[in-house]
Amino acid sequence: MKKNILYTFFLFSLLFAFGCKSSHTVTQTSSGNKKDKLPLSYGEQLKLDHTFTDGLIQKMQGNFPEAIDKFKKCLDVYPNHSASMYEIAYIYNNLGKSEEAIPYAQKAVLLDGENEWYRLLLAKSLMDKNRFNEATDAFQHLVKSNPEKIDYYFMLSAALLHANKVKEALEVYDRIEEKIGVTEDICVQKERIYISLNQFDKAVAEAQKLINSSPKEINYHRMLAELYFENKKTDKAIEVCKQIFEIEPNDPQTHLMMADYYESQNENEKAFSHVKIAFQNPDLNIDDKIKILISYFNIPKQSASEKAESDTLVNVLLRTHPHDAKSFSIQGDFLTRDGKNSEARDAFRKAIAFDKSRYPIWQQVLALDETLGDFSSMESESRQAIELFPSEPLPYIFNASANYQKKNYKQAIEIVNSGKDYVAGDKKLLAQFYSILGDCYNAMKEYKLSDDNYEKTLNLDPENANVMNNWAYYFSLRNEKLDKAEKMGLKANQLIKDNSSYEDTYAWVLYKQKNYEEAKKWLEKAIQHGGEKNGVVLEHFGDVLFQMGQTDKAFEYWQKAKAAGKYSDLLEKKISDKKMYE
């Protein structure tokens, strides 16, 4: 208990000493209040000190409304208590209420103009409210009262610049240089100011001043070169770049600067030579290199020279950063662009080997597995992705699709039911899960469950042409709900035009409805749009021709179907017997 009393006494004494120095002497005020002109009574003084201490405790505990209330009660006891005014202003300023802070800070400064912290708080509050001219006056007073504090000079220069008093700001920077010497920050700021004033020669002088202070610092030379390039002084800029190369022949930033210049002059070979040197330097950040490569990404196919350049840069990147996943990732992007899907997948797999945490690369690998029809890899790699990113829904779709292709229907259904709960608000993505369920149940001949899931799919994604096409085709095979199948088949073709698979499905539904004339027209479209090499389309066309009495023509297309491959189990019997079987 004794320890707590001593601590409380110490805290009270400390706060009293630092917070109440203005409360012992009553000053004349303009209010004319008689009480302000008299010394405080002992009781009033005690109440003031106690209340102020309570306010500081509330402030330290983060109870800001309570602290403000205590400090305002101090002002009720003694309206000219500058320390309470400062504390109220301080809290308001910290709460982002600079407008409320300013009057209290102004009064505190008026009462105790020599207090450095009062005036600094006022200046900062004025800056926050864009009252730059007033803030400038406050900072000028701080500089005058504290000539040894360099920070106040910087604050003053910033206020002057905001107040658009550029020349005065420059004078302050000169005063700073007199005190601390040439520094990069000041020279750079002065250079920018001179540029804004169209005083190019003075801007150059600032850059040169830095070079003279540190002749081997290539950043300063580069600043000067950029200044010359930006102002069309190319001869001088190139001369400075040559000076840089004498210090550091492989400086990547300077080579890129030269590359930009030569590119602007349509001297592409010279430009590329500098880019290549920059890429060979491991000190140039790989992200900067990738930004340059991305600029090559959408080059038209006919631009063979620029494509060759991008290939060269990718290879340089791989040599320079052989253990960075980003190198192989960008290589994979370019290979994918060029249709080299197998090589692209290899590159993305290498990227994953260096960094398994990059989910977008896993997506690229899985998409390429699907494109390449490698469902074994797709199943195993999607399983790894699920383990690494269990809340990402797409790997579940890839895994379920792979299992469907491998006829592991029950496993596919389990994966779908595990993954669909991770879909958050994306109806089309959720529809993909139900679509896979529809496919699996159809393959298992559980048609009621299949139809229910296709229905859910289209409720979520009403314009999913692929599901409409598949569902319509399955109805036609089952010879069920042909009217619904016909409507879905037609809509799928309206949504996706000139698709031979969709046209074949719609034709087959029409065939099942015995509408052979219309079926023939749609199969002719399918053949025109790529179906001439599809055995199923050609067999269907033969079937339609047979039903229309064109037996010889039907036999011809059945033979074409056999040559194309991927035909029905009955095709060879049709050919041998020259007869229709269903």
C-alpha cells in the first residue's frame, strides 16, 4: 500500500511540474473578468492541479472524451490555463479534428508564446486544415526561436511550398545547406522547384552539385542524365551516360535509359542491346525485368523480330535468376501464348517446384492439364492444390472433372460435395459444380439425380450453353422430353454460334422428333463448321440421309465416319448390312 501512495505522489508531482507551470501566476486577460485578475485561492489551486492530473491520467489511458472533460473543467477554474488548452488541442488533433484543435492551440500560444510545443501543435493543426499561410507564420517563429533545430527549417519550407511561396522556400533550403552542407534530399527538392519554375540551368546546377560532392555516386550522374533527356538535351544526356559507364559499365538503370532513348529514335537494335545488358545484371530487380517482358507479351504474331527479342530476354532471365519461380512463370506465360502447351506446363511446374505457395501458377498447370487431356496429371496435381489451398474452389472442379474423365464417378461426386461449400457468391462457379454432378449421375444412369443437378445448374447460370447442349443430347439418347431438349438445343446454338458440336446435338434432337429435313440442314452446318472430320457428326448425317431414303448417300457418309473415327458401336453393322440400326 505504501508503494502505491509513493507512486501516486510521484506521478502527481511530475504532472504538476510539467503541466501547470502557467497556473501559478494569474495574467491580465482581455475578458475583463475580475476573477482572472486575482491570484487563485489555495482551494482553487488545489482543485486545478488535481483536475489537470486526472485529465492527464485519462489521456494516457486512452479515455479521450473523459480527458477533454477534465481539461475543460480546469478552464472553468482558471480560463487562462494554457496547459489545459494545449492538451485539449493535442487530443483533438490526434483524433483528426484539427478544426476543433486550432482555437485551443491559438489561445495556448497567445498565453504562452515562448512554449515551443504549443506553437508546433498550432502549426501542424493549421497545416492539416490547409491554412498554409498561417502555418508558415508559426513555423517561422519556431525557426527564429530554435535556430539550431533543422527539422523546423524543413517544416517551414514545406509550408512555404504549400502556400505557393516558392522563392521563400528556396531561401530556407539555402539556409539549411549553410548549416548542414550539401545533401541529396535538399538538392533533389531544389531541382524539382527549379524545374517547376522553368529554370533549367539552376536545376542542372543542383544535380551537378551532388556529383561534385560525390563523383563516384552514379545515382547523381543518372539524375543529371534524366534531367537532360527529359528536356531534350540528348547529346549532353548521352555524354553523362558515358561517364556513368566509365564508373560502372553494367549499370542496368542507365542501360535502360539508353534503351528508351534509342527506341524513341526507332533504333531498335541499339535499344535491344542495352535492354539485354540490363537483363544480364542480377542487381536489376526481377520484377522490373518482368514488367519489360510483359510489354512484349501482346506483340502481333507477324512481328518476328520482337518475338525473337522476347525469347532471348526470357532465356537471359532464366540464366540470371535460375532459382526464382517468377522466371519460370513468365516463361510459361510466353510458351502458352505461342501455343506450346506441353513446354508451358513444364515451365509452370518448375515455378511451383521453387514456390508452391503461388496459387495462380497451380491454376495455369491445371488448365494446361485439361487442355492437353492429361487427366491423370490433372487428378494428382489438383489433389496437391487442394491440400495447399483447401478453401479455393477451382482445384475441386479440376479434380472432379479428372475423376469424371477417368470414370471414377463416385469419387468425383465426393470431391464436388467437398468443394462446393467454398464457393462464395459466384453463381456461375457454383453452377460448374452442379454441372459435374449432372454429368456423373447421367453416366451412372441415375437420371433423376442427373436432371435435378442440371436444373440447379441452369437456375444459377441460365445461359450456360454447354449444359443446355449436353442435357439436350442426353434427353435425345434417352428419347425423353424431346420438346424441352429441342428448346435447349436451339438456345445453345443461339448463344454460341457456328459450333459443330452444338449443331450436331440440335440436329440429333430434331432427328429423334423425326424432323429429318431440319436435322439435315443443321448437320450440314455442323459439317461446314468443322464436323467433316468428326465421326459422330458424319454418322449422324448418314443416319438422317437413310431415313430420307437416300441409302447410297447414307452408306457413303457412314464410310466417311468410320475413316474419321469416334463412331457408334452400330456403325460397322450399318455399313456391312447397308441398313439402319438404332
